[in-house]
Amino acid sequence: MRAIVIRFFEDNEIWLSRVLEQGRKERTLRFTGSTRETARFVVATLEGAMLVARPFGDIARFQKAASSLIAGLGGQT
């Protein structure tokens, strides 16, 4: 099970790295560091936001974190 979960996150980080690189090339996203590091940060932030929002039954907690994350990358919310 652990290997499957790790593979899931790795696949998502690889995909997101490509998306981030495209956004960087198109100048629609701004971030420092590598695309891989930024992808890991994005995934970790969203996963953490989900973990916190769920027990509170408060999707607004997740939405605020996601909106702040997107705004920090230069995207629109």
C-alpha cells in the first residue's frame, strides 16, 4: 500500500512539474526554485489543507488555502 501511495504522489508531482514549467515559460506563473520543488510544495499544501478542513467540515478552509497558493504563484483566484 505504501508503494502505491508514493507512486500516486510521484505521478502527480511529475505532472504538476510539467504544468508549472509551461506556466513559467508562458509567464503566467512565477515562482523561485525548481519546478519539482514547487510541485512538491503545492501538493503538500493542498493535502495539508484537506486534512485540516475535513474534521472541521469546513471546505472554506481548503478553498482559502488553495486560493492563496494560486495567488502566490501569480495565477488568478
